[in-house]
Amino acid sequence: MALDRAGCLGLDLRDPLADHRRAFALPEGVVYLDGNSLGPLPAATAARLRQVVEREWGHGLIGSWSDAGWIDAARRVGAKIARLIGAAEDEVICADSTSVNLFKALAAALRLQHNAAPGCDVILSERGNFPTDLYIAQAITEVFGGRYRLLTVPGDEIAYHIDDGTAVVLLTHVDYRSGRMHDLADLTHRAHLAGALTVWDLSHSTGAVPVDLAGARADFAVGCGYKYLNGGPGAPAFVYAARRHLQAMQADRFAQPLAGWLGHRAPFDFAAEYEPADGIERFAAGTPPVIALAALECGVDTVLAAGVEPLRAKSVQLTQLFIDLVEQRCAGLGLELATPREAALRGSQVCYAREDAWPVMQALIARGVTGDYRSADGGAPGILRFGFAPLYVRFVDVWDAVEALREVLAGGAWDQPRFMARRAVT
């Protein structure tokens, strides 16, 4: 059916990942295009959580920290994520939230720069970066007593603002509003030429877009577990630190300032003085959320089963098909493409700006097509955001979503009071 519907575009849309859709418990009658905000439930997760709760916790009790491997879960899952982002297994650990990990990584980068390049005082980011990243950067400048300042510029001007005053370049790899993707390797190289370090937010990349942190010689990175990694709402995040920086940090007790007990060299010695672990474990802080980590591991396994390169190939097809069909079927209906047309410049989402974007999206959701809405800067039209997670989104879903969008716009179905009311979560 997908081939017939897309045949008008002359595309070959055979789907080598079709069988992976069975790995998810997807509701009937819903085209789910919001996996870039919250991935769906993997079919294996419920049984795994029952095992953790009923057997490991219920029967094993505290012994399960050792017997069931709870104490190693943060490293074990981190090592799996490392395979998705081009990192070594001992460079990634799961802990806390993306915001907390960003604080840790940014602080560590600045501490390293304070020793290596004391004259650099700029944290460079883009003006449209995800708000929490900018909030954390603002907070860091105060924690460091005004020693550093945050400079934000348009995303397409980042390369021109990296200079010898830049301490850290802080960027999100794939923009959450538009889906525009930075050239991670190029910008990292430019930062290093200027003597700066990089901190990358991979929240909208990991599990959908190939990332090679080692090949790019990236310095630090963070990312969340509940989008393309399908780890569930509020899933633990991850943090990456290049091994060369972990080695350089060994002499600095508080390079990572959240000195929690599980980041200690020997946490069960219960020493009064903090001595950080030598490796990535120093980025741990408090007790890991074992149940949440179990769910995240199930989600990460769904991505590893397919492989990032096949996922990227299908992602490009899905997003291109959506753009082409919208141009064919929705011409003149007030949609302005906000996502790059060039596949190499976009992640796994397609976004359109439109007046009344909020009620349009609510009308689509009511018809069984779930995307989401994002506000735009400066009073510009809002954003209709559609995420294409290649593990479970089918080509037929793209056709059906575009037809629903055309019907909602052409018939004015969105213009009803029930679609106008805002909800707390958009």
C-alpha cells in the first residue's frame, strides 16, 4: 500500500526496517510523528520492568545491587549508547537529566580552559538553542563569578564568531525547532583551531542521525534518553567526555562540580573527603534510577537492533517524501517549510511555520496524526513539528499524515473553540 500511494512520486520505498515496527506497542489508528519528543513504548519494556520490580526488587531486595547488576547499569547502558554516537564504551555514562549533565560538562570544559587558556572568556552558542541549554549556560556564568560570559548569535553565523576569545562552543547538533543540523565535525575543528572546546547536545540526534564523536575529536556531549532512544518519559540522560579530557581531569578534584558519592573513587569506603573516580564514573553523582535505566536499556536495544546507518537512510526517505507530498497536496494552504530541503542539513524531523499552528496541530491529533507544536521567536508564526522515527514510522504513515493535514487546512477543521485552548504541554 505504501508503494502504491507514493508511486505518484516515482520513488522506490521498499522498507528494510519494516520488521522493527513490531518491537513497539503502538496504539491502533494513530500515526505517531512525535518520537522526537517522546518515543513510544518498546514491546519488551513492560516485561523487563516487571522483572526488575517483582523479582529483582521484590525478592532480591538490596542484594540485587550486586546480583542483578544494578550498580553497573549506568555504565552498561552508557556503553551501549556509546556505540550510537561514535564514542568508546568508557567515555559515556547514564546519569541525571540532560540539563544536569550539561551543567557538569560545561563546568568541566571551563575548568579545563581556565588552566589551558585563561584569557578565553566566551561561551558561544546560538540564539535559538534549546532554552534549557541557554539557561544552564547563564547559570554557569554566575557560578563562575562572572569570569565567563554567554554570547549568542544566529545559528548560521556560529563559525564566524569562533575566535581566540572563545572558551567553549555550546551547540545542539539538530535544532529542536527547525530540524537544521550543524556540521559537528567542522565546527569542532574550527573550535579547536581557535583553542576552544566543544559541548554538544545530542538530544535530537542520538538514535536517528549518525554521530562520530571520536572521528570529530569532540570534547564533551550530552543527550536525553526519551526521544529516539525510546527510554520512556523522564528517562535518564547520558554524558560523554573524551578520554583525553578524563585523563587531564584526574588532578582536579572538582573539575566536575557535582561531587556525588557515586562519582567517588571508592564510594563504599564512605570516606569523609571526596576523591573522584579517574574515568567517566566521576560524572556520576547520586544513586542511579534502576527502574528507569532498565526501561532505557530496552529502548536503546531497539535502536542497536537496526543500526544507525540504515535508520538514517530511511529517515532521509521519510522526510523527503513528507516534504514532496506536502508541496503536492497542500500548496496554497499557508505552510512555510522551516526545515532545510537538503537532506545533509536536516535531522529526522520536518517543520512548517503557519499562522494558527497550535489549533491546526490539535485538529490533526484529533484525527489520529500526532505531531507537536513549538512557539517561534519574535512573534513569528508557530511551528508544526513532525518527527520521523524510522524504526516504526512507515511510508504509508507519511501519506496518511499529509492527507489529514490537507483535509484539516482545506476544510478549516482547525477553526473550532475546542482546538484553541492551550494545554500545559505542547
